[in-house]
Amino acid sequence: MSYLHLSEIKLGMTINQVLVSPDGKMVFGQGTVVNEYLLSCLKGWKVEGADVTEAALEFNLADIEELIADVTIALADNRPMEKQVQNAAKVHSEIEIELKRIFLLTRYHGTVPLDTIINLVNMRIYPRLSKRESFEQLHTCASAGDYLYRHALDVALISGYLGRWLGYGDSDILNLTLAGLVHDIGKTRINFEMLSKPGKLNVEEFKIAKIHANHSHQLLAQTGSVSTIVLNAVLQHHERMDGSGYPYGCKGEDITMLARIVAVADVYDALISNRYYRKGVSPQEAIEIMIFQMAGQLDNHVLACLIENIRNLDKENIPALHNLAI
């Protein structure tokens, strides 16, 4: 770590402190990779310099086996069926039912009931980020039948937790929660029978399914009320750091930080969840896949943040957050 004057900070470096705008409305969390937008913000904020490192965080492969073992122990020690987690799962199911109604309304009317969604984020989902059991219950088994709605809620919660753990402010955490909730709402424009088939999609079906990120972006953009930050996170949640993602093959700093966070949340939940065509894997298997099979695709700092907080589930004491309007 070293302190550099703003003129010496280069693209690709990593910020090693939390940087907050003068009005307190924007936060760049520790570990944010420097890009043109971040530099322009810092210039506008008249920041003199910051603590940075030359390169992005890398995994120490020699420690990965120990890390994964720690994850296994942490999850086992949390007694996933304790009363608080059971109550959290009950609330989770209630919100899923409301999400199903929202997705069906979007499918049949072709428009997103944004006011209903924002109210759901503010009143039911965002407050759950103050409860550790809301994260723990994500690891309980669930049927694949309502995967689309459960996954939307799971990604909203995981994205919100990641935003908090990375040091983002309330505004960005709300944006992450909203982006996670609606990242797949474009799937309402895709044939449901295709999405729910018991086997993997064929090449042509996968081409159709990949358009869902564009559909989600379009549905939200046409409301005229969703911020560009959220729209970009939704559009880019399948982009990958090495350029192997879709829809546009963006890479590195061209992918917004919020999109990188939603991407990690999306992949993790998709791996541990039961699907129509396969059973979900264990959290430790999911981490192995994300580290090894997806090497270079996900933001290392965000992934490391998720892993570290799973390891510390028993120790984590999540303070209450305030319910804010978007």
C-alpha cells in the first residue's frame, strides 16, 4: 500500500481506502479498481491523493484448500435450521410470492410495475440486510420450481450484503439491491417452457436466453425512472473481466463496479441453487468453481470479499441499516 498524489494514480490500480464524495451520497469502496469515471469523480471532489496498490487482488492458490475448509466449517457451525433462520426462510418465501406476481404482471402487460418493486425493496428486502440469518438462510434447500423468483431475491440480498461488506454507502447498497432484484426480469420476455425445460438449453435456445440482459435493460429503461447506475449493472451482469461474457463482451474497467458485484452474487446463487436440470452444489464447491473454472472472469476483490464473509459467518455482527427511499 502507498499514498499517491491524484496525478500519479493510474488506471488499473486498486484503491485501498473508502473514498466518499463531499455530499456523502457516493462511495467508492476499498478494493475498487481505478477507471476513468473514478478519476473524474476524484478530480471533481478535489481529492489530493489516495492509498493505492499497483495491481488488483490476486488469490494465493497455496491457501485455497484451507480457505475452502474454513468455509465448510463456518457453514456447518451455523446450524442452518435454527429458529431465526427458519423465520427468515418464511419471510423469504412470502417475498418470493410477491415477486412472482410482479414478474407475471411484467410478462402479461409488457411493463415493469416499478413503484411496486421499489416499495418491495424499501419495505421488505433492504431491511433484511440488518439480519445475519437472512444471509444464512440462502444456503437452505429450496425447490427448483420457482427458481426465477427465488434467484431474483437471493441475488438482491447477496448484492446488498456485498455492497455493505465492501464499504459502499446506503445509496449504492440500495442500487445494488434493486439491480439484483430485477437483473433477470427480462426473462419475462422469453418462453417460459424453454426456461423451465428439464435439460440444458441447446445452442439456439441459449442464444435466445442470452438476450435477457438486454430485455431487462429495455424494460427498466422504458420506465424513465431507473438510474443509469442500476441500468448498467443490470445490462452488464453477465459480462466478464476477461471479455468472455455477454451481451457485448466488455472487459476489465469497462464493466461497472456494481455490475461486477451483481455478477458475483448471480453466479454464487445460481451454483448453490436447485435448478430444473440439476441439483445445486455445496457452497464450498461453488467457491471452487468460481476460483478455478471461472479464473479471470469475476472481479477478484469482490469474490474474495464474498468468501471471507462466508468464512466469518459465525463472527459477523451485522449492524442495523436505515430504510431509505430510492
